[in-house]
Amino acid sequence: MLLVEPETVVSEVTAFRLELLGYRVICVESAEAAFAKIKASLPDLVITDLVLPGLDGMGFIERLTTDEETSDLRILVLSIDADLSRVQAAYNVGARDFIVVPFHPEVLEDKVSKLLADAPIRDRSEKTKAAAATSANAPAVAVKQ
């Protein structure tokens, strides 16, 4: 999963919690860095703040959801802003869920689990492409890494 968070403390705490649960987390600080990581390998889940350097979180989410290759990505927003209009705006541009910082670790775990429950496994490696070609009709299963 990809965590897009410019605040070091929030990034470290969130990544640490997710890694304790067995997830592999890649952390970046900006939308531009996130696009580079996504281009290299589509993640199962994107967790992003709304306040990012350069392109803001709303623009980042909208760009992901309007691009054909990334339109089905699961997106979870982390934000200190609990204003209902901002929350609704995040959902309107494509966020699948929203969590207010600071958050209880179990809330994060629950939201991530629910978002990954129906997400397609993403890995562009040749090994995975070959396996997918032989089992194209198999159901997608989220796997902790």
C-alpha cells in the first residue's frame, strides 16, 4: 500500500501500525512522488492526506480516479480536517473512506481491512502477470504482505 503523507510523525506512526499488521507500506511525501510509485507498481490501497505539497490531496484523488489505469484504486483519506464539507468533497472526488487524525489504531485497521476486502491484488511483476493469465477467473483476495 502507498501512504502519501508529508507530516513525518503521522507517516511514521501510520506506517508502523500497518506494518505491525503485516502490510507492506511505501511512504512518500507528495502527490508527484506518489504518481511515480504508482506508475512503477499499482498499490492495493492509497492512503493520502488532503494537505500535500504541490498538488493538493483533492487534486491528487481526482487525478487518480479519472485516469483509466488508476480509477479503481481504493483511496483512504487521512486528515486533521473533520469539516463535513471537506469530508464530502473527498468522497465526491473519489475517496472510498475518511479517517480523522489523530485516530485510534483499531479504526485504521478496520478501515484498511474493509477497503482491501474487495480490492484486486496489484502487482505488475512478470511472475504475477503469468499467474493471473492462468487463473483469470479466480476471485481476488487481499493478502497481507
